[in-house]
Amino acid sequence: MTTTYTSYRLITADLTKSLERVSAQPDVARETEYYLSKIGSIKTLDDFFADSRLYNYAMKAHGLEDMAYAKAFMRKVLAEGIDSDDAFANKLADGRYKALVESLNFARHGEAATAFERAQKGVAEKYTRQTLEQKAGEENTGVRLALYFQRMAPTIANGYEIIADEALSSVVRTVLQLPAEFAAADVDRQAEAYEAAIDFKDFQDPQKIAEFLDRFTALWEIDNSSDGYDPLAVFGASSGYGISPDLLLTINNLKLGGR
């Protein structure tokens, strides 16, 4: 049986080839071809939301597949953009929403929003990476967590950003060997513990991220080898990573000074 460490290393040893294999899979290639052939003709938010296939592709690309049903919520995110501190996406602790706006910034660029490379090839690359992680998770959730953490680690600036993302929290708790019950502790206490144990500047160094994930994959294999473990628990009901609405509201309040 291939271990979590070995599986993760096999994928990341040549990540470019791993991504190429995923992008060549018929279902991925078909959806990507459709997206790239249509997105440039989208000029307004109404156009974007009217094409469910395009919309769902972009949502999955940004790890927001679990929020695809909430079109009114997502319209508010995209309509307000990110240029104002008061913009809806900037008030959300979850960085996925801001990333979506950065890819498809209708608020800033209007009809030209979909003409940029980040709105076309950039979104397609994100979709391929998301699919790679999801497919890896079908075999081993620890590998999916490691791949996700590898992608997100450089964006982590403080302990609250770890708390707000259950997938990141799961990796960090495993590495620090904290019990699952620690997630129920006071939010400030959790953030202080993470910030005391981790120098987030280290996550700007790919080698240090690799060392962090070597430890994670080894410990994950020890702690989660039971057949009774629920492999989807940290990712929620669908393909996106998990965060409960109550926790999201708590973190948002903290981010906005409500503490």
C-alpha cells in the first residue's frame, strides 16, 4: 500500500507533469475547452451568471464549488470588487472570494474583465490544480491536504487565517501534534498558539514548506490509518475545503475588530 508520504512525493516530484496528466483527462479537457472558448465573450455579470457551465467552472477553479448554489451571495462578491476596504469580499475572512474577484474583476474592468490572461488561462490552471487535489483525495485525504497546504501556505499571514480554514487547521494541528479538541478552544488562544509555534515567513520558502509537509504526511499516516476515519470530514460535503458558517462569522467579526 502506498503511504501518504510516498503518494504526495510522487505527485510533487514533477508537479508540472502531474498537472498535465490531469488536464488531458477527457472530462477536464472538455470543460476547459468550453470555458476558454466562451469566457472571452462574457462582458457583464449577467452574462457570466447566465451561463451555468462557465459559472460552475470558475467556482470550482477557486475552490468554491460548495457555494455555487448561492448566486445572490456570489453576485455581491463580484459586483463590489476588492478596490474598496468596505467591499464584501474584503470583509470575508475566507480568501477564496477575493481570489475569484482577482480573476474576474468586473467591478474594476467592466466589459474587459474576461480579456485578461488571469481570467482565461489563469482560471483554467486553477481548475486543473483543484481537480488534481480532489482526485488525489479520492485515494488519500492526507495527500489532498498536503497538496492544498502547499498551494495555500505562502498566503498565510496569521493564526486566524489557519483557524478560518479547517483544511489548513487539520494540517497544522497534525504537525504540532495538537488534539482535535484544540479546535474547540478559544479562538484567540488557538491563534496565539499557532503564531508562537510557526514563523509564517518560513512559508515563503518552498523548501521549508516541503519539510513541514514531510512531517505532516508521516504523522498523518500514523494518526489516520483506521478504516473508520471519515476522509471527507475536513472538506465539507462537496469538493471545496470546509469551513462552517458559524466559524466564518466568528472569524469575520474578529477580523473586523469585534473582539
